[in-house]
Amino acid sequence: MLQNSLDLTQDAVDITRQICDINSVSGNETALADAIEAAVRAVDHLEVDRHGDTVVARTNLGRARRVVIAGHIDTVPLNDNLPTRFETRGSGEVLWGRGTVDMKAGVAVQLKLAVEIAAPSLDVTWIWYDHEEVSADLNGLRNLAEARPDLMQGDFAILGEPSNGAVEGGCNGTLRVDVVTRGVRAHSARSWVGHNAIHDAAAVLQILQDYRPSDVNVEGLVFREGLNAVGISGGIAGNVIPDECRITINYRFAPSKSVEQAIAHVKDLFAGFEVIVTDQAGGASPGLDAVVAREFLEATGLSPKAKYGWTDVARFWSLGIPAVNYGPGDPLLAHHDDEHVPLEQIRDAELRLRNWLTAS
């Protein structure tokens, strides 16, 4: 018998609390994955697969189109913010605790709809995956795409990332590089014998200070780019002139650019310096001209905006599937120790998705 079990007959708010109170910090998702698998396997209209700690549940009704609706079940580490509790904030009630925003409220809405809607107007693939909050090579959605790409196929995808109840189309790409300055070591008492690599970093920082990020219109949504130093390191000892300094720079680029174009742009900006690429991920165009995407927006009555951060919608886009971010919770509270989600947003997300999935 499972140590943790889920009662999916409760409303989405109570389901949110149930799954938040099952600790699933990245690397510790098995208990929650087990509970989700057991709950959805008990539902006759769903075909269920398990890949590691990723659970996939599908309808196969022969509909003309299929949508994929996904959410990650892991959280960042706890900091005395479990178990969850209800609180009154301003004029409304919220659920406080780790995972309420990122992104178990979205997962709870998905679970509620997955078990209750036996005959949706289009076929649905529900995916609840592990290891989103850690390195990309562990990401459950990535690993599913590599091992079972057939389980991710669809005409449109929705990722339940917190979006404050708005629809955020596509996402920016992200690039991380080290710009390296080189010098010559010497005793600091005779600094003129050497060359100080840290001093040369001033020219790199001036380029960043002068840089003006672009606002790029992609399919009617405006994506704001950003280029920022996020780390700097250098120095050998308190009496040695350093021969190396590294400035780590993060470039957030509009989905109209490829990774290769983003790298070329950064290398052009820092021409004359050594530039080492350490991490890269392409963005995702909104894809809101897809028929299913238009139907989704019409049924929910929501207007889309651009997603500035990188999310797993890019994994769907790389497979040729347009995708959006849509879920309850303020993304500014993701990973925050005061993480909390308005109950009204949970119920509103459930209602809008239900209306769309049951529209004739």
C-alpha cells in the first residue's frame, strides 16, 4: 500500500495541498510520482505509462487533434515552508508553502481535469515529470523526449508554469559564456613586471554597462532581451598580480534568434576577448497561429504575452509543437520562502481549462 495516496475527488485547491505536502525536492520525486501513477491508473479512460519518475496519462478517443498538458512535480529545497497552510492576504485567501507556485497548483489543476474529463473535445496527453529544477541532463521531459518521443507528440502543448493566470507564449533563449582576460603573473610589489588581468575586466564591464537590450516583436508578442554579468572570478593570492579573470555573462535572447546567432552576437560584442560558451538553450516562438492555439485562447478568453524566461516549452518547440505557459501563481514568488498562491487563481485556471477541453 502506498505511504502517500491522493484523493482526486477533492477540489483543485485541496489537491494542491495534498501534493505540496508530499516532499518532492528534486531527486526525491518517487513518492509523489508513485501517488500520481496510482491515482491515474485507477481511471478507466486513461492509458498510463511510467518513465523513471515521469508519469504519462493519455486519452485515445480518435480525436482529430491532440494537446499535451505538462507540469513538473519537483521543487527547490525546503526552508521551513512545509507543511502548507491557508492564510488571508489582503482581500483573498492563499495557500502558503513550498511548491504552491512552482508549480504544484498547476499540476493539481491538471490532475483534477485528467480524472474528471473522460471525453474531452480533443485527445489529451498529460505529463507529470521530474527533475525540472536541476541540471538539464536530468530533466524528466528531456529524457522522455529522447526515450519515448511518441509520448510527446501533439498539435499544441501547455506547460503549467506559474504565469499569474495569464498565457505566456513561447520563451526567450538563454546563453551563458565566460569572457576571459589574460595577464602575466608578478609579485604585487613589482606589479610593472606583470600585467593585471582583473584590470582588463573593466573594458568588458563597460561594454555591458553601455549595452542596450532589444525589444523584439515575434509573431505579435514583444520579447525583451537582456545581457548581464552574473559572476566574476580572478586572483591567485594577496601578493600576486593575477594572470586571469573570468566574467560570466548571461544573454537572454528573443526566439527569433537561433543559438548560433546568439553566440555570434555575443562574440561580436566582445571582439578581441576570449569567449567560452558554457551553456546554451534555444527559445520557442509563440506559435499562436496554430488552430488549436487559437481555439485555446478563444475558449479561455485570455490575451497572450511574451515569456521572458526560458522554460520547457522550448523542448516542445524543438519537436515542432507550439507551446505556451499557463498556470496559477505569481512567477516572482517561485523559489521564494514566502511562496503562496491565491486560491482564486487555482479555481480560475481549472474553470478556463475545463471550458476549453469540453467545448463542443
